[in-house]
Amino acid sequence: MLETLAGRLTREETPRGTHVLIPARRSAITAFCSPLVVIWAIIAAIHYGHLLAMPHPEDSQFTLQLIAIGIYIAGSIFFVGWLSWIFTGETILTLSSDEIKVKHRVFGITIDSQRISPDEIRSLRYTPPVDSWPFKTYTDPSTSSIRFRVGQRSYRLAKGITEAEAFALLLEMHKVYHFSQGFTLHRLDVLNSRYQ
């Protein structure tokens, strides 16, 4: 049975371990940008549809238009993928005694899955959101995350997680794995004192 862990995060105990569900974060920018991009896509589709329907000379100007169409199609595919992740994406962490399984799903379909040994994880930490570079007074909430290293590789998960959600998740992981000595858990004490 699902129970709220903190904020958007939910957890469920299963025979295979603890499942923590982290939905993709939606922000005010998403609500503002999505309709604008949809309008742009419709206008561009109408324009390029008329362009391709008309007779045209084979010249360099038409070649440039074909390149623009290619860029438009690539942008549309990226936008559809972004919207799919924002509205249906989720990360599922399965915390079992011998491994951490990280699974990303869109529309309920697994698109990526990784298994990580908890003994190999180093420098597990919450990184707070940073200021957006064009607007120094605006902190972009989607830039926060949980980060850690396995060997030389750096991992980032739970993008857009709040500090309270991060503390709850790190505490849940600490309960399952009882982090060994040499395991660095940055800021857990700070977060613990803040949310007690």
C-alpha cells in the first residue's frame, strides 16, 4: 500500500524491498511554456505544409527551407519527449538489502533501468537548486537533485526534489543500508536538525 514519504514522494513495502516513487517535477515555467510551444508547432506545421504543397524550384533557398523543416521536426520530437516526461515521468527506487535499483518510466513504460551496489556508492548528497543564469533573482527548482558517485562515474537522480523530500529519501536509504564507514553522506546532519 502506497504511503506518503514526503511532498511528492511515496513509498511502498514489497517482498523485493522498499519502492520509493518520485514523480517528475512540474513548475510554473512548464505551464507557461507548453502552450507557447504548442502554438509555435501548429503555426510551423501549417506554414511548412503549405510550402511543401506548392510547386517550387530546386534552388538553394528551398534547400534551406528543407533544413529548417528538419530542425522543426527534431525540435517537435524533443518537445513531445519533454512533455511526456513532465506529465507522466517517474523515477522508482527499489531499496533492497543488496542493491539499489533505479528505474525511469514514461506512460508506465520503463525506458531505463540500473542496478547499483550500495557498498560502491560514495558522496551521496542533496544539491540544492541554483539561480537561473538569465534571471539571477529566480531559483530554478528543477536544478536540485540527489547526487552520488560509483567509482569514477557520477549519478544524478530525483531532479527537482525539495530539501524536505531529499531528507526523507536519504533517511529512508539510511534505514535500509545502514551506511558503512567510509560512506560519505553530506548534509544529513544539517537536514536532520532542520526537520526534527
